[in-house]
Amino acid sequence: MKYKMMAMMLTLSLLSVSCDKSGGSSSEESTESTTTVTGDTGPDTGNGTTDSGSGPGGTTTVPPPTSTVPQLALSLGGNITLYSFTTAQTEKYNDAVAIVKKVVATEEFRSRVLNYTYSGAKQFANNNGRTNAQVYQSILDAAETLKPAKNNIIDIGVKLYYEANSVVGWTNGSITYINVNTKFFNSFDANEVAGNLFHEWLHKLGYGHDSAATAKRPYSVPYAIGYMIRDIGSDFL
């Protein structure tokens, strides 16, 4: 399902984050209504509740036997809790989660991550000292800093808020959820929501980036791979 995009300003501001905000109290979480949009851990076949609808290139979710995409890329699951979402907002986020899973299952995503270059070498900026292959493997392991089991499942909560600024979303290391600004979410296409989701989730895996808009920030793991999810994800709208 495709949603109406804002003007070019949104494209330019996609994935802008602030990672230094306060995470809020646990009581705030417990008093809000929640919806678990996905809890599956099996292969992404395009037939589950997280994969409503299919788009161009859908067959890439199950690569042929000669593909080098590992099984963990095909089986990436999601345990994502939405706090106080409307039905329409839940549907959009559900579509975004489905896109994330489809993109990770493609050879194109694997190749882009493994061959990514920064400063003349195959590497990401702010990569925690890891090679591209190790970054890719950490995505498939899906061991969040606060939930360190290597379970091949994206484990996060998502809260919506509104601020009239350029921040699309934010999180920090002391909370298990991410915050998404409805200023952008409400008009983003599902692939753009997917890119922001993945950017923020990569913070949960321990990857960071410069807080200021430096020259190297777009090449960090959260920004660079978030952009990959967004761009490849457009094929699944």
C-alpha cells in the first residue's frame, strides 16, 4: 500500500534522529494500550499477517537455491509492540515491517551491505570496529543491547509523538522502544517508515552516529543501512 509523500523536504530529512533524549518511565508504558503487530519467526513468504499485499519483485523473498542469501535472512522475525496506534497507523506500520523483512531477504540487500564503501575501503563509518560481514551478521542475529539473545527477531516497541521539528524519530540506550514523529509518519510511504524503523532498530543493536550533521554521519551503520531499506523497499510498495 502506498501512501502520499510530502514534498522534497521529507526525503531530505528522512531518518534524522536525536539519540540523547530521555526515554520516559515504565509506568507510562504500562498505562498505554498496545498492539503486537508481528510475532512470527518463520520465513517471510508474503502470506502472513505482517505481509499484507504484495508488490513488484515479491519473488525475491524466497531466493533460488543458488542464492547466497543465508537462511537467517529469510527467517528474520518481528516482535514489535505499538503503543496507542490507530487502526490506520497500525496498518501502515504493519506494511513497513513486512517491507523490512522482504528487503532483508533479498540478495540486493546482502550485497549492498557486504560491499558498502566509506573513505576508500569496504566499511561503514561508526561501525563499532566491525567488518561489513560482521555488521550483516549482527543484523541477522538480531541481538539488541537490552535483549542480547541472538534470536533472529526484531524486538522493539514503537511510540508515536508530535513535534514541529526536523526529527523523524529518536531512541536511546536505556529504553527498549523507539519514538516516531507523526509529523513525518503520517505522510511517509511504507518504505520510508521501514527505513526509519530499521535506522532506529540499528541503534538498539548498539550502532551509533554523530549527533551533529557531519560529513560522515550518512555513512554510519544506522543511516546507510536505513537508506538501503528505504530504497530497496520501494520495490515492494
